[in-house]
Amino acid sequence: MRVLALLDGTLADPETPLIRVDDLGLMRGDGIFETVLVVDGKPRELGPHFDRLVRSAAMLDLPTPDRAAFDRATQAVIDAWTGGSEMALKWVYTRGIEGGDGTPTGFALGLEIAEKVKRQRAEGIAAITLERGGDQDLAKRAPWLLLGAKTLSYAVNMAGLREADRRGAAEVIFTTSDDFVLEGPTSTLVAATGKTLRTPPTGLGILPGTTQAALFRAAEREGWAVKTEPLRIAELKEADGLFLASSVRKVTRIHTLDGEQLADSTELHGELTRLYNSEY
């Protein structure tokens, strides 16, 4: 089940070629995207996702995305959706065609959630740590690297996931060259110890997590301590539980890290899932 809508709110056939072969999003990965979870026709964290889209556009010197246009496309996809109760809604926004007048390409695409992802939500996953290159100050020194922008240039992220698969794992936690923890290829890391949740700061060159932020809001309301601060690799296995949070993954527990089984965090996962769901 797939539903495609353009920014004017009209539906298009996802089976029919639509993107020009000279679109810079295709040719050079010169564009940005967001993935919004829609449950029972209701999008989650729509505002924070759009804010992040705007932030990414500014980092790439793209025209500011038109909120009304993306709202039209979003509603058109939701109205036409006849699939499951959950949908991954992708917003895509590119620089447009090479040598064109600078008009961006934009659309919204609704997709089913993969069964594998649903199983991993319930059963947990094995992950590995992989160095992404650069130290904790790289994003500040080299903003042109676009660390922290959600660009279409995901080749490195996908290569990381293939490496994880070769090592018998499902996910990756990227790290700096000086042993600080960053993020997953498509998710935010959350470490839980007692009644404290921790996540790395965006200043390291990572995306601000929309699902992580929702979880932290709910946890703080119920008396948990929430901290955004640097985490070292050595601290990961000392936590009571490690989790990857994203729109599609929701809150997924990590049961094995770098081949070593972690402490059983099944009950903790249930509690964090309850907290996250309480936001909606």
C-alpha cells in the first residue's frame, strides 16, 4: 500500500515515473526528508517534524519549505490511505532539476510499516558500535559537512546497516573517533539508568529526535530525570537499558551490543513504551 501526493494536494500514481532523471535529489542526494508516523489517521509530532525539515533546509541553503503545501500533501495521503492502522509518511524536498530555475521538488509518500520493524519493536534488536569519523567537535568546526541535517545522502547510513547485518546485528550506534556516542542511522539513542533517561546532545552533529523528545516529555511528567549530555561508549553497557527511538521504530530495546548480551530490559521497555504512548 502506497499513497503519493504532490504539494498542491493532488494525488499521483506511485507506479508512474514522476521524478526527472536530472533532479538533484536523485543525481546528488541534494535534498532533505522527514518520516512522520501516522496512527489511525493522526500524525505524530507533525510540528516538530516540520521544524526539523525547515532546519535541514536552512543548513542546505534550500528555500524554506511551505508549511501549507506540506499540510495539503499530508492530508491528501491520509485521506486516501486504506492500508494498516500505522503508516510511515515521508516528506521529500529536493533542490529541483539541474540547471533549472531553482524551484524545489517536493512530495509526501505514505508507506506501510515493515513487518520486520514491528517484530523488532516487540522482540528487541542486536546492535553494533561503528565509528562515523571525526571527534566530538567536528560539527562545530565543519558546518559544511551538514552533520545534523536530515539529507537524502544516506549512503553512509545504509552502508552502516549492511555492516551490522554482516556482523549478525540489525542496527548501528555511530560513535566519534574520541569514543563519544552519536546516534543510529535512522534513530536516536536513549540510555536508561534507574529513573534517569539520557541522550547525546545535538551539538555533536546529530538530529534532534522527535520521538525521543516525546518520550522525555512524558517521562519528566511522571517524575523521571531526563538529561541531554555526552555519553561515552564505555557507559552504554553500564546502563539498565539501551533503546533506539524513531518515528517508525517507536521505542525499541537493544538486547545485545557488539556481540554481548545486555541486562534484561524487557520490563523497562514496557514502561518506556507506556510513557511514549501516553503522549497520544
